[in-house]
Amino acid sequence: MTDMTAPGLAPGSKNTRKRAAKRSLDMAAKYWWLVTVVGQWFFTAYIAVFFGSRFFAGGVAAFENTHLPSGYVEGDTVGNLAVATHVLLAAIIIGGGPLQLWPKVRAKFPTFHRWNGRFYMLASMLVSAAGLYMTWFREGGIGDTIQHIGTSSAGVLIFVFAWKAYFTARNRDFKAHRKWALRLFMMVSAVWFVRLMLFGWIFATGGIGIDFKTFSGPFLYFTSYGQWLLPLLLLEAYFWAQERAQETGKFVVSGTLFLATSAMAFGVFAVTAANWIPKIMQ
């Protein structure tokens, strides 16, 4: 009897393709995580050294001599408290967030994972509330209404995702909790993503689409929404590829993640070299 099975469809070949597709997706996720850890810890070091040292030396008033818009306004107690909360808590959650994604930490230190996660959710909401106040009620900020709506959308979604992550964990629905926790991480990281996008773009193009005098323009409108929408879309694509996609879909998503992560790595290099290290060295 003639064997009608094409070589490319042989069971062994199909299994090999499945393993390769899964491996490519796993490698893309690990590559993303590595770049994220390095980039976010550089960002944490910058905030801790540049802002933290000034705060502990002179309080919020010391932010007056930094590039932070309206870092200190005399007599504005609520606004100054919002600035301090936004900046200092951001350093802690940006630094501790990647640890929540580290499988070995979750496995070996479950108690730390639970309490760090609870703190992350609470602190992210406090930082978001402070950011929303600064955006809409603090005078002297940068950007316009279009940009403010974009960044504020991320702030509102942080509350939604934090509550979903908390209640799914409390209900021991850990599969759903993992997804909502990752979505929350993406939203909290928007403040980091926008810096990668901005400095990477300036480094690559010189700042096409940016009016540096008014800090407005098409590219800034794009980043106001892209800083959280693009990472969230990529995350949802990853969930789809991990759970439902066939081999071709897994390969496509893996390649997209590799390209996006490489762009992130370029942004990390650009902002670290042009902004974070010079500020740390001051």
C-alpha cells in the first residue's frame, strides 16, 4: 500500500514543529523579561539616586531644581504630597514589579510574592491617584488635553486591573490572576514605556513629530496612548499564542515580540545613556 502521508505532515515532523513553536514563544517571553528587568532597574536607580537623595536631603522643596514640571509649588501642600507620592512610590513598585514575574521567586518565596504583590497593587493605585491629581489639578504641567486623556486612561485602568488581580487571587483563580497581574504590570510600566519610546525615537530620528517648545505634536499624541495600548495588545497576543494559536500563530507572535523587545532594548539604551546615567552622575 502506498504511503499517502506527506513528509512535512509526518507525526514526528509535526511534533518537532510544535516544540519549536512553543520554544520560540518561551524564548521571546524570556527575552522580553530580561530587557524589562534591566531597563526597569536602571529606571529605579535613576529615581532613587536623582530624586530620592534630594528628597531625603531637602524634602519636596528640593524637587524645585530638577526637570520635574512643577516639582515643588510653595504653599501647595496637597500637590507637593502628590508629587512626592508619585515619584518615590514609583521607584519602589518599578523596582519590585519584575520580581513578581520571576518564576523562581514565586516558587521559592511564596510569602514574599504574596505580600509584595499586595503592596504592588496598593502602591500602584496610590501612584495612579497622585498622577491623576498632578495631571488635572496641578498647574505648570506639560502636554495638552489630548495627551492628558491618554495618560489618564492608563491611570484609570490601573485601578480596574489592580482590583481584578486582587479578587482573582483571593478567589484562588490563579490562572485569571496571572493574566490580570500581567495586565496591571503593563499599565504600571507605561511611565517606563513612554520614556523608551520618546528617547528611542529622538535618538533614531532627531525628534520628528515633536514640538519641543510646547511639548506637543503627532508623535507625542501617539505615545500618550501607545505607552499602554501597545504593550497591552502585545500581551493579549501572547496569551492567545500561548493558549489557542497553532504553530504558525505562535511563530508570528514570537517574531513580533522579538522585534518589539529589540525596540525596547534600543529605547533602554537611548534613555539610559542620554538621561538616566548623566542624572545619576550629577
